[in-house]
Amino acid sequence: MQGWPWKRPCGASEGEKMKNVLIVEDSKAIRSMMRVSFEETGRFFAVEAGNGFEALKTLPTRRFDLIITDINMPDINGLELISFVKSNAAYKEIPLIIVSTEKSEEDKKRGMALGASGYIVKPFKKEELVAMVNKVLEGK
């Protein structure tokens, strides 16, 4: 897990509550790119998990405003993670966004049916990700 809770990133105004985002992705490079993209906005504090199992261990450590997950990961995959989150009273209100190489309409429908609020196909632009996150959080 990474993140710097003792720093207020550029752009965050004094007194503004930063949103906690859990990034669940087995690719370290993609996790890091997402974390930096969020922290550059100054509105998000990102925590990283390398797979669904790490995410389950991380969930109780803080109140998350959003979870972003890949589908294909070792141990517990993204769809299993979504099922757990949406069936658990403590976490079921947390919106989820899927970021995956799976691009068929069937894969998207399956993720959305489990309770995801958004779906982005890799590769993606960081602006696209931040825009989706803003849209999901504003609609919450």
C-alpha cells in the first residue's frame, strides 16, 4: 500500500475533504499511474492493493469513497471482490469502477449487474479515468 497521508497535494484547498480511493490492480505500473493521476488532482488520496485479497485486508483500515478494480487478478478477482463488497453491509454503499482489458459488452454487463457504477477499458487516458471517477462520485 502506498500513499502519503501527511502531505496535502497541490490543488487541495485548506479544509477540503479528500476522497479515499482504493485501487485494486495487479499491474504495479498501472496502479502507480492511477495513484499519481488521482493525487495530481489534489482531491483524492489513493491506496493501492495488488489483488482482491489485499483489497479485502485493506478495506477495514479506512473509510473508502470509491473502489477501482481490475477484473483479471490472482487470488480473488475483481468480480469476486465486487460481489463481496456489494453483499457486505459495511461496504455495499461504496461505488466501484471496473478498469479492465475485457472489452466485450457481455463482460461490461456482468460487472455492472454485480453492482459496478462504471467500466473503463484498458488502455485508457488518465483524464478519462478521472472524469469517470468524478461522474460516479457526483452521482452518489
